[in-house]
Amino acid sequence: GLFSLYLYKLHRESWQNYALISLVLTFCSGLQAIAYWAFIKDFNLTWWAFNLYLMVYPLLFIKLLINNRG
């Protein structure tokens, strides 16, 4: 993610590819955490909230990146 911001600052087109990769990996980390907590049946609202946030906010930016490409 930080590398994509660096490329954006340099006005390189490849920043979008790196940003997309970073956002997808962030989404995956949130999904893995939620799946783990669901699997062990641990429903701590604090952990779930942070990990759901890791799943939701990348989706908004992924949508923006895809719309700007097309």
C-alpha cells in the first residue's frame, strides 16, 4: 500500500496495480480472521468489528479503482 502511494506521488500509472493488490490482501486478511473466529466460535465484538472493517473499507476503494480504469 505504501509503495502504491509512492508511485502515485511519482505520477506512475502502475500505482493502481499495487493499490489493488494491497486492498485485496487487506480484504483477505480480514476474511481469514473472521473465518477463524467463527470456526472457533469466539464472538468478541471488538475483534469482529476490527476485522469486518478490514473487509469493508477495501471494497469501497476497489470499486473506485475499477471504475476509474474503465
